[in-house]
Amino acid sequence: MALRTSNITLKQLRAFCAIASNGSFTMAASQIGLSQPALTMMIRQLEEEAGVTLFDRTTRRVRLSVEGEEFLPTAMRLLGDFELAVEDLQKIANQRRGRVSVASTSSVASEIVPGAVRKFRKLYPMMSLHIVDDSSGGVCRRVRRNEVDIGLASRDSQDPELDFKLAFRDPLGLVARSDHPLMKKKTPIFWHELEGYEILGLGPDTGPAQALLQMESLPESLRSPKLQVSNASALDAMLYSGLGVAVLPALAYQSGHRKSLRFRPLQKPPIMRSIYFVSRKIRSISRAAEAFQSILLAQIEQLGCTHQWIEVPDR
């Protein structure tokens, strides 16, 4: 004989568990927000569907029948599993809706973030993204003030409020027009050879400037350029105009749109820029921000396999 498909509902299971817990139809009805007649009808329908009596009713109290006692653990487990499933769905919904804000340095914003955004948008089309391009110091300040969820920047001293996780490293090198005398050299370029040339800089709170300030043996024109600009686009235009040369990380060169500009690493000593994921120590980031950070990590690892100067740490 074929088994009949059950039409028992979650409402009936909740009603059954509430009565079993309270030992009273009246108290159970109040707990789950039903009238007592409606609750009584629901239990009657459940018993008819199950084909057994679940409660032994007396004038003073309600007790589980033998069949009811056997069924109670199963009913409670089914309700618990359903509530966990709904909770998981809500977590997924919260992850797919909302807003993620990220601040990053210009080179990272140009070369790494766009690919990550493209993948993130495919996975989470309902999620909104806010991307901020700033200096390393500005990125750290935005993270510290809770303006953004995560940052990508060079380390801003030993800030006790911030957590820094190394994302990648790239070398500093010379960026100038291809017709510049240093770019025509067939041999490696050394730091001391930049002495006497007009140096263009991005400002003291950028990653390259912070790295250069730590090297006391470098020419003063490198450590403190007389001509500084506030953003990479302006620097790019000045380099293209032949106003000078700049010391930039390898990834920043990749983001330059002037084909006549070239990058060459500088030797003795090689100086590396380090880019970190920046977050607040006392504030956990959202699941959506975690998802975007994971996609960024994948983009960085892919770049490390294709870019000759990008170093990605073992994770």
C-alpha cells in the first residue's frame, strides 16, 4: 500500500510544541498568538492528519499521549532545523543587500579594484559599492573614523586602532618619458644618479614618500621634492610634459595612461612599497565586506602571477 503524503504544517508543529511545553491550551494559545478555539482546531487537524491522538485531555491539564511523547523530539528538531535554515537565508540576504565602502591608494584603485568590482557585482548585483581614491594616510584616517569598511594602503606608522594585513609588495622605480637620458641607459639605474634632476613628488602622506623618508642615504631632492602634486593624474600629466622625473611603485606605473612614460626599477638599494588591507581592530567587518576582500585577494594573487614586479606573500 502506498504511503499518503503528509499535509502537516509548521504552524501545527509550533502549536503542538507550545501545548507540550505549557501543559495548557490557554497558555499555549497566548504564547503563539492564537485564540483557544483556533488552537484546538489546529491540533484536531494535526491529529487527524497523523492518525493518532497526541494529547490526553482532562479537566485539569493536558498531557502528552504515548504517541505524542514519541513525536515531540522529532517535532522540536524539525522546527529547530527550519529556524536555522531561515536564519541562514536571512544571512545570505543581508550579504546580498547593503553597502560596502572601500578606500584605496590610486594605483590599487586603478589596477586591482576594477576587476574585483566586476566579479563582486556579478555575485551580488543588489549590493552597492562605494570606492574612494585617497593617499595612504587618507585611507588610514577614513578606516579609523569608520568612513569605510576596509582600506588598501601603505602602513601609517604604528596606529593602535588599526589592523594591517600585508596584501602585496612592489619595488620603487623611476618613471619618466622614454626620451629622458636615464631611460636611454642600457645599464641599471642607481639612486645616486637621480641627483641633479627635477624630482616630482606626490606628498608626504603617500606610500612612496613614506618609504623614501626612511632611507637616510638618499639625496635630499628625493626625500623632499620641491615640486609636489596632490594626485596621480596631475603627476602623470607633468611627467608627460617633461617637467621632471618621479619615483613611483611598479603598480603605479601600470596605471599610467601615457604610453610615452616608462618605468625602470632603481638599484642599490632596492626599496619596496608594501600595501596592506587596513581595518579597525575593535570593529569586525560585515560579511559583504569580507566577501569583497576575498575577491580582492584573488585579484592580487592573479596579478602576482602575471606582473613581473609584484610580490604576493604566502597565505
